[in-house]
Amino acid sequence: MWQARRCAEDNLAELLFAHLPAPAGALNVSAWFLEGMRCWSGARRDAAGGNWAGIVGAQYADGRVKREIVVHLRNADALTPQQARELAAALIAAADEADEMAGHDGVTVP
């Protein structure tokens, strides 16, 4: 019974918030939660050593979009100087893109 209720809630959430487009730059967008929020992810920038920086966030029912930068370090103990430079460049590029895409959303979260 709880599964049927959850499916009904999911369907209702999709109907309630269907008018909101995906955030600018979003590549993967989750389904809406009935509470009025969905998660999304955007571009990922690879760096040396299997490290990367990416853009993720949340979108809310009132149209606000929150953007954050996530970092994946394959080996969290240490980076070579070259790996550090490439990761720094990936972080800057991700931050620049997040700022640029925020300009295409209606309302953003600081």
C-alpha cells in the first residue's frame, strides 16, 4: 500500500511542478519530490590523476536554483603539482560556468 501512495505522490509532484524548466546547464535532473525540490547535476571537468570538479544543485518549486561545486579526489592524501594545477583549472572553469548558467535562471540562491 505504501508503494502505491508513494507513486501517487511522485506523480502529483511531477504534475504540480511540470511548468518549471530544468535549471540552465543541467545534464541530469531527478524527479520532483512532493516537498517541492529536485536535484540535478551539470558539467563535470576532469583533471589529472582521476580527479574532477563538477556542478550540482537543487531546484525549488518557487523557481530558485542552488548551484554548488563538488570535487572528487581520487587520492585524497596528496596531489602532484601538475594535478593541483589541473584541478585548480577545473574548479575555476566549473565556478565560471555555474555563475554563467545562474544568469539564465529566474531566481537563484546565493
